[in-house]
Amino acid sequence: MDPSVMTAVLAALALVCRAAVLEIRTPGAGRRAWAFVGDRRALGTGLGVACVLGAVGWSTVGGGAVVVWAGLAGVLAASLVAERGRGDGADEEGPRGG
């Protein structure tokens, strides 16, 4: 296996381990970290990034490692684009109380 593929796989593994540690420390934090999987805009952006980087990399360098790195870049782009809420700590429904 190409060493650069192993590097990309280890980077993806680090992201999954980070989400697991977040979930252990604060229940629900890991699920929120991967919530972009259900966001259509984020998935579209990530797929677009992966396709463009994969096509450019394949035409210039070639090989399977380019596809793996493009996929990882797509996942990272999707997680950055995902809507995380307002960020002020309030619920989606708004503050509760009297």
C-alpha cells in the first residue's frame, strides 16, 4: 500500500477518535461533530470539493492516493460548511422559561 494512502487513513482515523473522545467527555458532542452527514448543502459541497480535487490530482499525479486524499478533503470541507446552529448556546427552539 502506498505510504501516502496510509497517512490519509490515519488522518481519518484521528478524526473518528476525536469524535469518540468528545462523545465520552460530553454526551452528544460526537453526534454534533458528525451532524454534517445529514446536511444536504454540506454534503454537496464536500462532494464537489472531492470531485474537483480528485479530477485535478488524477490528471496531474494519478494513482489511488489522490482519490483517498480528495475524499478526506471533501469530508473536511463538508464538516466546515455544515450549519452548526446559532452558536450562542441556546436551543433551536429558543430559550425556555417564564
